[in-house]
Amino acid sequence: MIRRRALTVAVLTAALAVPLGGCSIADSIVGADPVPIDESPQKARAHVEAYLAAMAKRDAAAGRKLLCPTLAGTFDKTAKGEGGDFNPDVRVAGGVVTGVAAEGDGQKVTAAMLVTPKGGKATPVSVTFLVTHIDSGWCIAREDTAAVLPSMPATPIPSPSR
């Protein structure tokens, strides 16, 4: 009986050692676990593209949903006022993301768009947003003052590849 038990333990040990031993061999052949892909630039780009679309549609409610809670109060006071992103007397069109770069705890996203005041001429402007990730998800944490561009970029910058 003791011999049989010893034989069973030996067989089980050998049976388990081969597959487990193979793991270290496979690791050395394949290498370490792959590094996870940082999707922050793509998420930030998509968030700003959604905000630009909301601006073009003059959909302030949709735009507000994309902002971090810390901007909500300011947004409510300024969005439809003079210089606001959703001013009914200003038309925004052709919004494109022109760049995405890491900045601090977020992504700095630069966009270009044509802004046409009521009865005025379309002016190309550049706006920079800071997009970050908080507990509730991705949100726009800051929008810098627009800068006038000499012309609109010819084509949007393609999304970063994985």
C-alpha cells in the first residue's frame, strides 16, 4: 500500500512538473507579457471630436456631458454667451483634431475649426483642450483660448496607430 501511494505521488509529481516546467520554456521563447497599449491618445481624440460635433450642432447639452465636473459651472455661465462655444450667433464648422500629445495626467488635444460670427466671415481658429481620465471616465478638463490661424489645415492628422 505504501509502495502504491509513493508511486502515485511520483507519477503525479512528474505529470505536473512537465506542464509547469514548459511554462518557463514558453516564456523564454515568447518573451514577457506584452505591454498594454495606451489608448489615452485615441480616447482623448474621440472625446474632442465628439465635442467639436456638439459645437457644430450647437448642442450645448451634449457638449456639457463631455466636460469634467469642475468645468460645469463655468460652462453653464458662458457656453451660449459672447465668445462661448455654443453661442447661437456663431457658426462652428469643419472641426478637426490636428494633434494629440501627453501632458501631465492627461492628453493635450489641439483642434482647428472655422468660426463664423453672424453676418461675418469664416475665420480659422485653433483651440487646445486638456482631456483627462477621472473616476467617472474621460472628460475635458480645460479649454484654452482660441488662436486665429492663417488658414485651415489641409487634412486632419490621422489617428495614432497602435
